[in-house]
Amino acid sequence: MKYLVSLIKIIYSIYGFVWFLLIMLLLFPVFLLASLFGKVKGGNIIYNACRVWADVWMFLIAISHKNIYEEPHDTFRPYIFVSNHISYLDIPMMMKAIRRQNFRILGKAELAAIPMFGFIFKHAAVSVDRKNPENRAKSVLILESILRRKISVFICPEGTFNETHKPLKQFYDGAFKIAIETQTPVKPVLLLDTYDRLSYKNFFSLTPGRSRAVFLKETNTTGLSIEDISFLKEKIYKQMEEALIRYNASWIRPPKT
């Protein structure tokens, strides 16, 4: 029975990834055309197409998504959205979570090397190479420019997958430094079910089921200075950690004794 379940998961995963690629191929002419309209207008078109991509794909693979707002959410103001990062599905789920706002994702520079997807990434996301200080500084300037255009930014402050079985990994300073420098509110978002739908441990572990994005209370950064980066980072970390425990995030394990 165990081997049969594993085989079914592999077949379903292949089915899901084939549809993922087919939808990307069908939408690729839209991405090509959008790239001619520049980083702002073209980028907005690409994100809208990516929302369609996520909607169709998740319908076909039977993943049902729901947004949960613990506090009222203003879709007319820019935010720095910060979320946990624990699955390859996190980016599609961002498309399901942020629906009526223009935003940009901060992503790893390596993604630009993926055929076809890399083209979309280069024209829609902001890439960062954490090993290159000059590249990191350039990415910060781009993000600040985006926020000045009233476009939100989505950052995973853990940087890489959380493989610790704790609610969260340690956060980098970047998101909170940008929030303070641009006086932009920080809105935490929990991606609760991506680990269950597709674990980072196994690319062939895709499963149907529910998906939830929980929007927590925002933190206003007005009046904060660079000296407050650690305070802001620790506040958001604690807020997200407590909420992940409260929602019984499935990857959390008790420490070994």
C-alpha cells in the first residue's frame, strides 16, 4: 500500500508539473508582449497573467485557496509583505494571496537561469544575489524605487527554505531596513499549507487540498529610524512565530530531548 501511495503521488506530481509548463507556454506570448511595455506597466501585465496562470493551474490540480484577513486590509496602499518560506509552491501562492494590488517579488538571482521561466522572472521580479554586496545594494535601490511608485513588495525575510522544523528561520535585515527607509508599513502573510501541498524535501510530493494565506496586523513604520531595524525585525518575527503556532503549522516539531 505504501508503494502504491508513493506511485500515485509521483503520477499526480508529474500531471501537475506538465500542466504548469503547458499553461506557461500558452501564456508566454503575453509575457513577451508585456515585456515591451517597460518594467512598470509591463511588469503589472505580467503579474496579472501570472495570477491567471496560478488560478487555472490550481483549479486543474484541485488545490483550493482561501485568504484570511485577521485585520482589515487596504488594497489601495503599498505594503512590504513578508512571509514564511518553506515550499516551491510559495510563489504561486503569492499570486493567489495578493489579488488587487500591484506588487513585485524579491527573488534569488539563480531563478533567472531557468529556461523560459527566467525570462518572466527577469521582467517581473527583483533579483538579489545575497553573496554579492554590490548586487544586494542595487536590489535595495530598485525596491525603494518600486515603493515610491506605490507598488508593493513581497519579501521572504528567511531568505531560503526553513528546514529547521521551527516556526521560522532567522530573518535577514533587508525587508525591515527598506520598510524604515521608505516609511512603508510591514504586512506579515502566513503561507500555511504550501509545505503540505509540496514539501521542499521531495519535488514529487505534490498533493491536492486546501491552501490558506493569513494576513496579520500590519506594523506602521512612520517615525522609525535605522536604529530601529532590530526592534522591527524582532517584532514581526515574534508576531509571525506566535501566529504559526496558533494555526498549528504542520512543519513545526517539538525540540528533541
